Amino acid sequence: MYNKYIKYFLVSILFSSSLFSAKVTNDFWKKGLDFETYLKKYKISKDIINLMDKDDAQLIAEINPNRRFYEMVASNGVLLQTLIPIGEELQLHLFRTPRGYKVELIPIAYQKDTFVALLSIDQTPHSDIIKKVKNRKLANEFTRLMKHSVNFRSIQKNDKLAIVYDQKMRLGQPIGIPDIKVAMVESHATKHYVFKHTDGKYYDENGKELVKKYMRKPLNHIRITSPFTNRRWHPILHRYKAHLGVDFGARRGTPILAAADGKVIFSGWMGGYGNVIKIKHSDGYVTLYAHQSRRKAKVGQRVKKGQVIGFVGSTGRSTGPHLHFGLYKNGRPINPMSMVKFSSKGLVGKGKRAFLKRKRRYTKIINKIFEENRPSYVWNTVQERQVSPRMKNYYKKIGW
């Protein structure tokens, strides 16, 4: 099915380039730029949005200013096609045909691999990861996870850290948030570990959960009408669909509650999402509450968990009153249901035994890497060499 999109893409290139010489460029989507304004720049009718599926049209509001998009423009200034990432899995493909412009959602092509970073600390873990591994998002994730079990102020020069993580790569560049599997800091001859278990949660060596679910339900009574999905092939429509949030059915005027303490960073109209409020929380989380009939919270306002911030409605592209609830981590949409129910329990019984077995395997591998002083497995940079195929096989053999 993906080959179909490649073929379609190539056909449109051939058609376009046969008319005019074209130039392909890339840039970061500008903050505050919306899709309708982008269409206006190239004199394309915004009616194209009205022909889109409701869920697809809502995704236009998910274009992140930190993401790189690609354009093919003819020598006469006519836009031939563009690829605009929406989240980490899908992208908007806007393209010119003999009958006018069309837009569709297609998968983002990327490679995912496992990387190992082993560093001796010169200044701070955060700055050294940025300097030596060239991945600021990895530095941010490492700091977020390890701060629960390590006092960073006590870390000294020549202490060591190790990270094993999965990273998506697109056109030679890392995309999205790195998925850390295990992280370790060795300070004062003591090793401090953080492990990601098969349930997607992070634990210390004793199986204690480090990053807890702390959000409450955004409505007192919830009824899910549409779940979260990053990328799903629709068996009937025969195309990719995404829904980067959870829809809760409710009567018009039902109070909407803040899922956690935070600061309102947006309160206004947001295209297909209608009346929207966005709240920034701790650890890089942001919640979004869409389709409101009336907004109560104002930009800059501090709100408490459970405080009324607005009321359920059907504004924007909506077929009936409901709340679209979105959750983002450092700009990446994640499933809100993974954070809604608060849980303070650690692993017990069979779950804990499985974790301890996984922990022993992880610890053995990390210790072996330390003992043999294996080089970090990173992509080409100035200061670090990329691992050879032989070394890549080595990491696979020891369990990664």
C-alpha cells in the first residue's frame, strides 16, 4: 500500500516537471503559520480543506513549527507539491494535478535503529550529550528521567553515563523524541539506573515507578467516542487515518476540567478544532481541549487540577457536541489515556519478577559495555565515529 503513494508521488513529479523546471527546498514550519495562510500564499483555494475528512481536516492544526517540511516549486513560482509532517508518523501531501490541487495523508518514511551512548562527563550530562551525541532531545529526555533518581549537583568531572535508546532517522537526521530503553549514571563509584519496562513505564532498580500518571479526567463522566491513533490503515477507506487525541461524547455545556495543574498558553480559535484551550504542565506536557462552546480560562492564567476551564460544544469541524482531548510531550502527540488515571503502585508479583529478569539482562549488557569501553554508536559527527557493521553486530549479539 505504501508503494501506491510512492508511485503517485513520482507521477505528480513527472507531470509537474514536464511543465516547468522545478526546485526542491526545505525549511522549518514557521510558528503561528496555519495551513489556510499557507494555501493563500500560493493562491490555492481553501475549499480544498472542506473536501477533507473531518479527522484529517482537524490534523491541520497539529502542524508543529519545529518540524521540517519540503516544497517543490516551479520556476514561475507555482507550487507543485509539498510534504508537511503531522506528528511523527504521518505527513500532509499537497500536490498539483491536471484537475487542480489535492491533499492526502501519507506515512513518513523513516528508519529506526538502536543507539548506545557512553560518555565521560566533562561539564554536565545535558551539555555533554548535546556536544558529543548531537541530539538535544536525547539530552532533554535523559535529564527528565534521571532527575528522579540522581542528584545532578553531586555529579563530578570524569563520572560516566550510558544510554541505550531507539531513534527514528529521516534523510540522515534524527526525528521525534528518542525512546530511551535504559539510562545509567556512575557517580562516586555508584551506578544509578532507570529502566523502561514492557508496559512503557520507567522504573528504578527496585521496580519503583519513576514517572507517575498524575492527570485526572477532563470530564467528570467520560464516554469515549473516538480513541487515539497515530497511524492506522483504514480497511474500508483504503487510506491512512490518524486521530491525535481522544474524543469524549458529552452534552453541550458540560463543564471541562483541567487535567492537572498548569498555565494556560492558548485560549482562542484553532481552525478545525474550533474554540481551544491549551495548558502547559510539568515535565514538558501540554493538554489541549477542543470544540468548546465557551472558553473560561484566559492566556497566562494558572489553573488547578479539576478547575473548570470551559464548556463542551461543537465548534470547528465537528458533527456534534464532544470534547477532543489531546496530550503532548515536548510537542509530540501521545495517547492521553496513558496519563489520565493516577497510579502510585509499583510492580508486584509476576510483573515485578518479569521486570527483575529484564533488569538483570540490561545491567549485564551495560556493565559489559563499560568494562570493554566500547565506542558510542552514533551517526556521523565531527567528534564521534560511526559504529562499523562489525560493532553493530556486536551490540546485537550481546542482547540489543
